Amino acid sequence: MLLLHGPNLDLLGRREPDVYGTETLADVDRRARELGVELGLEVDARQSNHEGVLIDAIHEAMTDFGAVVINPGAYTHTSVAIRDALAAIPGTVVEVHISNVHAREEFRHHSYVSPVATAVIAGAGTLGYDLALRFVATRI
Ligand code: DQA
């Protein structure tokens, strides 16, 4: 499965730690790979600050991955292109947000991605990625 992190998530641990916690992206990815081994999932983790790079990775997932777990970051609220790419994925798509986007600013309440996601997890902190992987494991 593909674990895809969008813009600014490379700053995890240093960026607004009161909102996103102190765990780094490297910590999250290492934990995901470890949990993947336990669950029998091969986890390919990637991060990009560029919309087109994220879209290219999603295109790869159409044929090369059984599922996508994605935190699109701020593109969640702006990107029709990422939504369209995800809509083409035949397998499971899980949208993850570390923070509870619905309890934050109004512009974070709308997601272009949620209508094409199989499941949405928000507000569980980085534990949300563990939950997403466990869900994916039940589907593939
Ligand atoms: C986020 C929430 C988004 O609104 C924000 O732009 C992010 C991170 C989250 O994980 O809580 O970059 O996706």
C-alpha cells in the first residue's frame, strides 16, 4: 500500500506541535512500516509539497498498490485534481488528518477528498495512521 503525505507534513514534530504533536514524519513512517509487517502490508511511504508529484504517485497506485492512505494536508481543502486522481483508484482509499479538521477554522471543514474516500479518520493524532492501516488490512 501507498502511504502518501501532502504539503508541510515533512515539518511534522516542528510544525505547530500543539496541533500536530511532536512525532516526526520519519517516526510516523517507521511505525507504519513496523505495523505493516505485523499486518502483512508492504508500506511505501512518500511525502511531497507538490500537487503534481502527489498526483503522479496516486496514478502509480492505480496499478501498483492495493490501497492508498493519504493525508493531503491543505490540498484536502483546495484540490479537485487530487480528488479526481483518487476517484480513479479501484482499491481502498483512506483519508487521514492528524487534527480534527471539523473543530478548526471553517475553511478546513470542507474536503474535496472525502466523497471519494472509502474511510475518513480525523482528530486521532498520528494514531490515525495506525487505524488506517488496520482498516486497510481488513480490505486487502
Ligand atoms: C491536516 C489538516 C489540514 O487542514 C492542514 O492543512 C494540514 C494537516 C491534518 O493532518 O490535520 O496540513 O491534514
